[in-house]
Amino acid sequence: MRREQVVPASLDEAADSLARWVAEKRLIVVVGRCSVDYVGRSSSKLGEGDRLIIVKPDGSVLVHRPRGYSPVNWQPDSQYINVSLEGGRLLVRSVRERPREVLDIWFTKVYYAVSFQGMVDEARFYEYMDEHEFRDIIASHPEVLEEGLRVVETEKPVKGGYIDIYAVDSQGTPVIIELKRVRATKEAVVQLKRYVDYFQEHLGVRVRGMLVAPSVTRKAYELASKLGLECRQVSLDKLLKLRPKARPGAPSRSLFDYME
Amino acid sequence: MRREQVVPASLDEAADSLARWVAEKRLIVVVGRCSVDYVGRSSSKLGEGDRLIIVKPDGSVLVHRPRGYSPVNWQPDSQYINVSLEGGRLLVRSVRERPREVLDIWFTKVYYAVSFQGMVDEARFYEYMDEHEFRDIIASHPEVLEEGLRVVETEKPVKGGYIDIYAVDSQGTPVIIELKRVRATKEAVVQLKRYVDYFQEHLGVRVRGMLVAPSVTRKAYELASKLGLECRQVSLDKLLKLRPKARPGAPSRSLFDYME
DNA sequence: GCCTTGATGTCGCGT
DNA sequence: ACGCGACGTCAAGGC
């Protein structure tokens, strides 16, 4: 990273700097007293208060209150950002097209503003045991679900979606397997039922539907029973042990140990 | 807001300041070169790069890359945060219980660090035209959907959900109305069909199903036609004009005008 | 572009 | 504390 600038600033100074920083596509951090108006997919108004505002080089804008994970207002990306002085206040207007959304941040005070240019972040983000890996492990070890189960196809495309795993049991009956990496709710059961019905109709033979997840909600279990679908709970720990090999750059053993 | 501190900092200085700031529950902003390990509901590893890190007074932690709306790593809130020097690197470890999650941020450089204390933000966040208000406006003005429509009940509980509006048309036929504030997809059609079937079964008479939204996807429209359900598009602008009264602090007319 | 699914979703509300 | 549904969900991937 090459440069930075700081402005413990009057509104005038802040306006000048912000306008330039936006034009230069810097990463901008502002702490100030502001109110926020949003009109777009919804509409909202936030009264005056102290907030942290972030403007990224790609036009993303985040307005954070002092507490909580989520920004209170935001713009995932914006086509353009305008900085101006309006009636004694500093207005930062961020506009997004498609869908048309306008975010206005009205500053009455800028306690602090700083910007950065030339941040270098080319690193890869590795995620372990995501939906993909979860499926791969199950597909490689169908015996954890049922003896004699044979995987025919994964990510099988069907009308309007994908079947996670398409398998055949020891009796030769097709089994459609729907996976949920974390928790299966009744939504997952509905989805599975849709696929089972579709296949039953197309194949003209009985098809089993199996919902697989580390945890299954009671409602999901009841609905599955009613619809003649099966549920299998699988232990995440057991699956982790079946993981083929540590991928490059896997989290250190120490961190995993710390979790236990 | 009462105080601020700045540290364009060596790792040692940064460690001291960060530890104190965390203890004092300040809002902290750090820009530095770091790698990140996360283990919890998922596991991830992020290689070294320049990032913006935010630590809030309530223990929320956000790690932002230079682009995009979403943090690459985060902790919605953490029970405790530990700052230490480990093998020449500055480690910020944030731990959350229930679910157990550990986020490790390893700094090799701290370009910039600043903190704030005593931010005051008590303002109310008001959202307009949320799902509730959308329903209320439609329910108060059923004529925008059809002449002679009479609303019987809103938020009517049924098996496994709620009917947004239960109405009767000029012929005395029950009409089940499903609302989507933004866009109706085929999921909404499926939901509506479920309610219509349920009612038809229970009442033993023909029941109309009506899907109402500012926009309806093509797929949803096709599915609705196939299932004998109706779609009504309503203009958000028109609804806004039907809004009973401006609520305190409503977005200024100018911003709404700007949207048109 | 629209559509679909997954997410460390987060959040709020009800039981 | 869990379950459940909504969200300005966001973001990725297929068509």
C-alpha cells in the first residue's frame, strides 16, 4: 500500500478531500455525525448519530452504527458517488442503477476522515467443508448413509434445479439425495419432494428421497415422514475424518485443536 | 463523540494500543497487511493481503478486502478479543461461544490504526414501505386490485403459515391474496397454491388465488397461469401516494422525486 | 440479462 | 435457547 491521507476536518475541507478521494478511487473511512436517507428497493430514514462510513474503490458504500455486524445502510456497488455541500451540510450521494437506488449521507460533522490507495490484496480465500466439499465427501463415502448405496451422478441437473446426489440402492431403486451442510429445514424437504415427484413421473418407477444433514429440524422430520421421505443425520466430525487430504494452505492443526 | 487516537504504528506500538482500545471498548479501525484464519460453523483461510479491519464496542469484528459489500471474514459478536505478539506477528483473536467460533487475524504490518470512544447514536431507524406497510396499504385500498373486493382478514393464520390478505370478491367468492413487496418469484406462486388448495379443501367451494407485487417474474407468471392463479402488478409510486400520512421523519419529497 | 441456490448468511419474532 | 420466515438479503453459477 502506497499512500494515505488524513483529515481531522471541517466540513469544507472534508468535502474537498472526499470529492478528490472518490475520484481517485481510494478506500475511504469517515467517522462523523450524519443522518441517512435511502430510497430504492425499499425506503428508509435514519436520524442523526455518530457513524462509521466506508467507501471502497469499487463504489461499495457501508454505513455502520457503533454496534452490530450489519451496516444500517449500504450500497453493494454504485455507479457514481457525488460529494457536495448543501445548506451547511456535507452530502455524500451514492447512486446505483439497475435497480435504481439512491443513498444520501448527510454529515453535520466530520470527526475524522482517512483514505488509502494502492492496497494490494491478491490472496486466495480458501473455504473448507463448504457445500461442495460436503457433497464430495458424502459422494465418496455413500456407506455412511446406507450399506450398498452406489452413487451414479452428482449435481444432476433437473427441471429448475440440481439434485445433489443421484444414487441407486442395493435393490436397484433410485435414491435422490438432498444435502444440507448445516441444518435441514422443511424448505429442504419441499425441495426434495419436488425432485422425487419429478423423477417418479419421468421414470415411472418408485424413487426414494433421502435428506442428509448434520441436523434436521423437527418440522422437517415430520414433513418428511408424512411425504414418505427419509432423513439421515450425519456427524460432521465423522465427515472431517473422512476428508481425503489437507488442501494446500489448510488451517493449522493448532487452530482446529483449539476448537475441540 | 469525545475522543480519538491515532497510531501510524509499529507492530509493538499497535499491539499495546489495540489491547488497551479493546479493553476500553472503543470503535477500532485498522488498515494493515494480514492473513486470516477462521474455524467455526465453517473453516477458512485467507492469505496475506491489505485489509480494513473494524472492531466495534460490542465485539463485532469485520475484515474487509478492498472491494465488495461483504466482509471476507467476520464475527457478528465475540465474547472476548485477545491481542498478542506471536513470533513477530500481531495476532488479534476473536472468540465467540455458542456457536464456538474462533477468528484469528495475523498482522505483519499495521499501516494505520485509529479508535473512537463515546460515539453517540440513539437515532431511530425507520423503514418505509416494509412488508407490513405494503400489506396495510393494499388492505386499505383493495380497489387497486379489483373493483368490489372486500377485505375480510389480514395475516390470517393457516396450517404452516399466514395468508397475507383474505378477501371476498363482488360475487362472494373467497380470494386469497399473496403479497410480495419487491418481486414475486415462482416460490411465491407455490406458497399461494398451497394456501388455495388448503382452503378449497376446507371450504369445499372454489377459491381464487391472487399474487400481488410491483413486479412478477416471467416464470412466476407462467406457473400462476398453469395453476389457475391470478397475478396483479401494482405500482409502488401509486401505493406511496395512497400512504395514509407522512410518518415523522419521512424521506424528503426531493429524494422521492429524484427516484422518478 | 433473469433465474436459482447457498450462506459462518443476519435479524427479529414467536414459543 | 430453538425454530421459522424475511431480507434493500449478497454472491456465485447456469442459461
